[in-house]
Amino acid sequence: MFKLIDEILNQYRIWFKREETFVWFIIIVVEMLLRTEMKGITTIFPLKSL
């Protein structure tokens, strides 16, 4: 399953010029897949202390 997720997310690599931006994209997508509450993306940012 991880290989499939990796293959899918790597298809979006061409959208990002910077590696750091792509890494943040991956972090957000994976967190949305693993979260148990469904309150939206705004609940991710307080967890990251941003």
C-alpha cells in the first residue's frame, strides 16, 4: 500500500519547483490520510506550531 501511495504522490512532483514545498505537500496529504477526526485542513496547522 505504501508503494502505491508513493507512486501516486510522486506523480505530483512536477508541480513543485522546490523540494521543500513538495515535502510539505507530502506531509499534509499523509496527515489527511491518517487523521481520525474530519474537521478539515485547518486542524493540521496548530499541530505543527505554524
